[in-house]
Amino acid sequence: MTDTAAPRPQAPAALALNLVLLVLLATLWGASYSFIKVGIETIPPITLITGRTLIAGAILLAVMALAGVRLPRDAESWRSFAVQACLNSVFPFTAIAWAEQTVDAALATILNSTSPIFVFLLALAMNLPGERTWGKFLGVAFGFAGIVLVVGADALQGLSRELVSQLAIVAATVCYAGAAVFGRRFSGMNPMLPAAGSMIVGGAVLAPVSLIVERPWTLTPSTDSLAALLGLAVLSTALAFVIYFRLLKSLGSLGAAAQAYLRVPIGVALGAVVLGESLPLTAWAGMACVVAGVAAMTLGGRRG
């Protein structure tokens, strides 16, 4: 199951398809921050993410049944699904939803877009195959500078709730990076399998926590929040994760993470148009650094 080989060069048609899928994935995940922001207005974070994973898992199972694709039954696959679920949904989804109670969707988009930087650092630490280029090291520097600018000088004045929320998003980003590296082992599978398997495990982990902590039967969610939950589950999760695992197979972990710098302007624009958000000057500067850093990470550079 494990695949540590770097992606092979692609034919022009295949590369064009992958680029289209990369833009689509960036759009779907860029929209997720606005969906979450609207969802948590009347649905608490754990319950929102429980619904997100369970609905997405059910949709993927239905699609798989129609396509004649069956989930694996061996214990090794399900252990891998469980690890992927923790790295790609249980913790990061919940952390971002909790954080967006005090952090704008646009800022969450920027902070969460640094995942390719952490993918590179993890791959470097694990000595995984791939090029070590000056562009990638420069990208790390730009990316971390962007995080500092987005978080702002207030971070030096003590731990506020907003700062803790921003750090939670960064921690979620590290989890996404781990998921991208770990997810390479699913390259021999139909992309729907790890997507569905991880959603099923994630829902199974989160559901009892939601029942105990947030008592969802006592909630009265608004129509807007329910619609946001549906969009989050169907578009930004079920469809997005099938595309994500397909790109992991064809582009590798760092290539699939390239959607992060496309996701930034999309997520920020949606936050402005849909939610009426605005960014401080330091956040705009931070966004520029993050985009430059992630672009340097994914577009490569001279060998070092």
C-alpha cells in the first residue's frame, strides 16, 4: 500500500486535467471557510463537523455502491483510514470550526493555506524522495513570515482567545500536511476508498463526543446554517476529498498541496463578498508572503 516514489512526468492532456482538478479543489476548499462561518452561527463546532463527516461518508458510500466499488475489509486498511481521519478531518476540521467562532473566514483561509510548507518540512524530516531546491527553502521563509504578519504583533501581548484560535488553525494546517504525506500510501486505491473510509471513521469518533458535549437534539439550527452544512459536506468534503486523493496519486503530496495558494484569493474573496469581511493591512501583506512562499514551494527552483 505504501508509495514513496515521486510522481512520474505526465502527458499534456493528463497534466491539463490535473490542473483543472487542482483549481476545482482550491475552489471547493476555499468555500469551506465561509460555509463553516455560516454553519457555526447556530450549530456548535463538534456537531457541525460530525454532520459534515457523516453526510460526506454516506454520499461517498452511495456513489461507491452505484459504481460497484467496495470498501476493503482488512485491518491494515482500516488502521490507515483511522490515522488519515485523525490527520485530515477529526482534529483539523474541528479545530478550524472552533477557531472560526472568533477568526474571520478570510484569515482562516490564509493561515490554513500554508500546508505545502509543512508538507515540505515533514517530507524533509522523514527523508522522503523529492528535490531539495533553493525555491522550496525560500518558500518556507516567506510562508512563516506570512504567518507572523497575519497573526500580528498582538501575539506578543499574551494569549488572547483570537490568538489561540489562530494557533489552532496553524496546528490544523500541520495535521493537513501530515495527512498529505501519510495519504501517499493510498495511491494504489480507488480515490473514493480512503475518502469514504476516513469520513466513516471520523464520523464514528466525533458522533459520541457531539452527543455528550453539545447535545445536538436541543439545537434549533437556522436554515442558512443547515444549507451551509450541506454545502460543506457535499461539495467541500465528499467531492473535494475524491479529487484530493486522485491528485495525491497523480501529483504527489506536495503537488496536491499546491491548491493552497489558489485557495487563498478564492477564500478571501468569498469572505468579503458573502460575509462582508475585510482584512487589515498586515493581513494583506501576510497573504502576499504566503502566496509567494507556497508558489515557490510548489513551482520549484534550482537544486540545492
